[in-house]
Amino acid sequence: MELTRGMIRRFARSSVDGIDATLLTVALLLMALGLATLYSASQESPERVIWQLRHLAVALGAMWLVARMPPQVIMRSAFPVYVAGLLLLIAVALFGDVVNGARRWLSVGVMRFQPSEMMKIAMPLMLAWFFHRNEGNLRPREFVIAGILVAVPAMLIARQPDLGTALLVAAAGFYVIFFAGLSWKAMGGLVALALASLPPIWSLLHDYQRRRILTLLDPSQDPLGAGYHIIQSTIAIGAGGLSGKGWLKGTQAHLEFIPERHTDFIFAVYSEEFGLIGNCVLLVLYALLIARGLAIAAQAATLFGRLLAGAISLIFFTYAFVNMGMVSGVLPVVGVPLPFLSYGGTALLTLFIAIGLLMNIQKQRKLVRT
């Protein structure tokens, strides 16, 4: 009996080995807020919440596996994962399913997934490995190659069209390049190049993307069309006031004024029901998540770990900032989910794999110190 208890204790200790309590607690608190809001946004129907719980179970399993994986395996997987992501994006362009006028999904048997989500992890993973491999010989040529590695998948995703995800993938790559030591002079040149490329980029945008940008300046010019999302979401946020209307009592969501209320615009539902106080709680949780990630990056044992952890932390920031800005009418509507709150299996899996990578980097630091 004592032997059995000892085996159980050793198994329990080994199961939680490498799990960072702070990261997991904050992520689960965000998930709890997300599930409560999702239940309200789904007209109090448990079906979507049950599906999200299933997604969460798979995502937690993936996080646990990644957190316990040998660091060398993660580094060696960077290039194959990146190449696989590129091939899947090409497959989407050739054989992908068209949903709402966009070709973003790939069907495999009874399962359908969005390969562009995979690139949000594959991109920083690949660039962190690339700069780690060339750590002692970083010249302008390496930064140019890194820029090409970012541009190719970003352009493939933008052609789907999915401008929001393309920007997030590009941002993930840029963060790694920045942390790798990109000079301020080069950054200034990139900013000038970006500004100079705005006119040709504008001409390449789809009509609905141009309308979204113009509507940002004046949503009232098309209140029943392109401006509808922004108008209704800002009404919901304002209606929440200081403490909100209360859980399940939001009128904008329950009267179905808010479109995409369980995915991209779930923040509007949350704001109406929990108000400014609830938003402050949400911001604190995101700040804790990002701060913990940056602390792990600062203490990482290798350049690969520092670059990857720093990029993942800022990806969390970009997700939250872009979604909240979009729903609040500060940024154009680009279709970016709110991390851990928006409904979606592929996005949730990506987020928890990112959490698992941070845990792995933290575990590696402890092993090196030991």
C-alpha cells in the first residue's frame, strides 16, 4: 500500500513538473470569464460552451505536452513546423473551403481547421531558431533573410483574404527580429518604407477592407452596412457604465444587435455586462500574463528562449490590443479574436501551445541553474 502511494505521489509530481502556476492560473481565470461571457452571448445555450470546454481540454493537453517536451526537440522542430505551415497555406490557396467569401479553411476528413493560426506559433519559433543558429554572426543579411521568412506566409494569408491574421503573423515575426537586435536606424528605414508603400497597398485592398478603414473615421456614413459593427459595439460598451448591467442582462447581445458576438465582438458583450470594473479586471489579467511572459524571456537560458518568450508575450499584447481597439472603434475591424475569451478551437489551441512554450523555457532555465 505504501509503495502504491509513493508511486502515485511520484506520478503526480512528474505530471506537474514544468507547469508554471502563474501562467496556468491567469489563463484559466481568463477562460472562466470567457466561458461566462460566451454563455450569455450564446443566448444562454450550453451547446457552444460545451464545445469550448472540449476545445479547452484538447488545448490543455497540448500545453502539457509542449511544457514537458525536451528543449532540443522544440528547437529541431522549428524548421519542419514552419515548412509544414507554408505548405498548408499553399494547400488552402489551392483546395481550401470558401466561407463568407474567404478561403481560409482546410478540411481533413470530418475535421476543418485554419492553417494560418499555426503560423502564429511557427513564425516566432522559426525566427528564434534562425537567430539562435546564427547567434555569433548576425549581419544585415540575416535580418533580410528573416524579413523574407516573415513576408512569404504573411502575403499568403493576406491573399485568403485575412488581413487581421496576416498582420498578427507579421507582428510575431517583427518582435523576434526586434529582440534579435534590429538597429533603430533599420527600424526607421522600415517605417519610411511602410509609409511609402501605403498607396500601392491601398489599391490592393479588397473593397470591404477599404470600407472598414473609411468607416473607422465616420461609422455613421454607413450605419446599416460597414459601420454597423462599430456602432453597435460602442453602444454596448457605453451601456455597461461603471459596474455593468450584470451577467446575462446585456440587452445589446440578447436582442442580437451585436454581430459576431461570440467570436470577434465578445468584448462588447463582456463590457456591457461587467462594465468598466470588469474591463479593469480583464486588463489586469492580461497585464499579469504578459508580465510573466516577459519575465521568463528576461531570465531565459538561451537566445532561442529569450527571443521566443519575448515574441509570445508581445503576441498576447497584440491580440488583446487589436481586438479591444477594433471593438471600441479605435482600430479598423480586422477580425482578430480576444485571447482566451473568443470562441474557437484552433485559436485556443494556438494560445495554449504558446503558454506551453513559455513554461518549457522557464523549466529549461531552472534545469540550467540546477
